[in-house]
Amino acid sequence: MGFTQYLWNIRFDYLVENPKEVWYRLAEVLNNKPQQKTIVFAMKVLDLITLIAKGHYAKFPLNIPIPLDMHVARML
């Protein structure tokens, strides 16, 4: 099953409770590392949508990366 079909079939409440699964599946489908800016930003959007829809954040682990542009990262 493709990623789009996976998202279409899964319950939103499951995504809220298990966002790390979505995070890693998205990274795999896009052939990216989970800590890359595009993937991390997509998860930030999921977190904000959860806050709007449910009144609380998704249950991400506490040690998730911060979206960081590679040009900025080179300066650090």
C-alpha cells in the first residue's frame, strides 16, 4: 500500500497517538532522513493540525529535531 493510501485509510486519532510512525514512513517514501527539514516541517504541520482539531499536540517524542535550513546549519 502506498503512503497516500495509508494516510487515507488510517484514523486521525491513530496519527495523533503514533505520529512517529507517520514521520518515519513519510521519510522512507520520500527517500529522506527523518531529521531532514522537509520531513520535520511536515511533522510540525501535523502537530499544528492536531492542536487545532483536538486542542492538544500530537504525542511526539520529546527529542524531535527542529526544522533547520541546510544553509543556516552550515553557519553553525
